Amino acid sequence: MKILVLNAGSSSQKSCLYEIADKTLPSQAPEPVWEGKVNWTQNQDVAEIDVTTNTGKKLQESISIDSPEAHLIYILNTLIGGATKVIDRLSEIDVVGHRVVHGGRDYQNSVVITEDVKKAIANLSNIAPEHNPAALAGIEAIEKILGEVTQIAVFDTAFHATLPDAAAIYPGLYEWVEQGIRRYGFHGISHEYCSARAAQILGQDLASLRLITCHLGNGCSLAAIKNGHSIDTTMGFTPLEGLMMGSRSGSIDPGILIHLLRYCNYSVEQLDRILNKTSGLRGISGISSDLREVTKAIAQGNPRAKLAWDIYVHRLRSGIGAMLTSLGGLDVLVFTAGVGENSPAIRQAACEALGFLGLKIDFEKNQQQPVDVDIATSDSTVRILVIHTQEDWAIAQHCWQILKGIAQ
């Protein structure tokens, strides 16, 4: 089975092709046979194309921006021609899986995309304006390029559909619930993959474990997972709630927003831009949304960069503490995504506050760029794992399962 996965963002379009020859899914994520990425910004008139194959062939070039459909056509043509060719015809693709950030209340599982599904994705764009429109553009482009190939939506919110009402419902007006205003949670594809991978690494049944998965990238969220299900998470109605992030504020007193609107003449658009684009690490440090740049500034004695670090760590520790109370204990702590996988200092800082649990991090293992490795000491009461999140493979797994179900 040839599975094309599309992961659309506000400024990029990532794609990869998996080939699964066996009748059962591999126990571990295989390497994609082909990967492609388009990067662009609204202020540029070109898009950067980056393509690699599992045989080591590469293509890097720039093209003039036209439309998402034009980008997709261009990059998919590298599948069937030139040095990065891996298949003879695009019609060989059996299924296309899309990461869709928001599925709302109605889509709590991955589904075959229909006109009704497309309408729902469009209607939820006001909640996920950076991602849902991009995913929809990709879906419609594939319809034009590949015709009636089966397309599947894999929702980031779906894994958190198991949140109990006490965790999901905001203590505002009850009418909000009827309007769909509730906590949905995000990064669900990553949290789901990492929890399953953690159980696999430890050789234990996922249903027997209490896990906290820390997805720490430019966007950050935690999930409390019990019996294989998400029972609490830090993101909410939108991906803005929760931890301090690269350029997002995370949770703040809503009274601040009322104050700014009432007394400081802020517009809704200004608040949206500030909270999503110029807050978090970027807003406090004045340096960057990239933790690596903030760390460099700390080494140079920048006090705002140090403050940004301290707030980031404080919020992370507080979030982990909140997840602990939902779980009633902890068996496994997982770090993943750009910061979680690559910052030993953040992992160390988070774990230092959890010594009262009997959690002990192995300093040397933590420093050795671990991938899918337990970095706890042998006598730690909690296992500490660094896991390379593989959202694309998780999407491919969902596609394989749904397509097999259709065939049966």
C-alpha cells in the first residue's frame, strides 16, 4: 500500500510517501521512501522546495509562488520524475492522509473525507485559522491532481475526545457547551503516537501506564494519559491555552484582555496578533521564539532572555503538576518535539522539580542526544523517555487501518 501523507501549516506544506508491503503494520515506524517540503511566507515571492528519498537522492530549489495547488503539483511531480523519482505514476498512490488540526465535536475519529467533512473543516477555520484552511486547500488540490483517490482526515483534536466533562467544560455559561465552546486539546496525533511508543519501548501494556507526554516545540502542550486515553491536557478551545510557547502566550488572566479592550483601545485583531505571534518566548525575551536563540542570549547576560527561560520552566513545571493530579500518580514522563527532543537543559529543569516523586534523571544519558531512550536512573520510580514524535507515520497508520477496514 502506498500512502501519501500531507501535513499543511500556515507557512509550509510537508509531505511524505510510505510503502507498506506486509499484511500487518510494522511494529516500528519505517523510513518514508520520499519526503517533500515547501516553505513560503506572505512577504516572499518564492517558495523553497526540499525533497529527499530513502536512497539519499536530494532536490533543493526555489520556485515562484502561485498557489498551494501549484506547489503540490510541483512537489508531487518529483515523485515520478527526475533524480527523486520513486514511483512511475501518481495513480499508484492508494490513499492520502491529511493532518487536520480541528475536528470539533463531530469528528472524534479519523474519517474518509466527504463533502460534509470538507464543510466541517471549513466551518472550524475560525477556531484554527492558521491550519484548517491550509488542510482544506491541500484536500481540494489532491482532488484535482489525483481525482477520486481515497482521502482521510486525521484530526489533532480526536485523541482528546476522551476528556471527561470536568476537564473539558469551561466554568462559564452552560450555553457555551451547546455552542461548542469547550476544551478540545491539540497535538493529539503526537500525544497518541508517543504514548503508544513509550509502552512499546518499555515492553509494557499501554493500558497499565499513567503517562504525561510533553510536546514541546514552537507550540507546546501536555497530556495526561491513563488506560491509553487522554484524560487531561493543557491546550483548550484553541491552541492558545496552556503552556508558554514560542510566540504564543499560553494561559493568561482573561481580565487582562478586558482591560486592554476597555482602557487601552486595543482591537480584537491586535490582541489576536499579540497573543499568537508576538508573545511567549519572543515577547518576553525580545530576541526570538526559538529557545536556542534565547539560550544564546542568556549566555551573553541578557536579563530578558533569562526571564523568558524562567517563566517557560515555571509554566512547564506547573503544567506537569496539574497533569499529575489528574492521573493520581505517574509511571512515565515523555519529552518530544523540537524542544523536548533536543534540549537537555529543559528536560533537566523540568525533572528537578519532580524529585519528590522519586523521579531521577540520569545526567549523562540526558546529555547524549537520546532518541527513543529511557534517560531515568535505574532506581528512579518514574521512567523518563525522550521520543522522536512521528506524526506522519501515525497518520499513515490511521490511513492503513481505515483502508483495510473498507477492503474487508
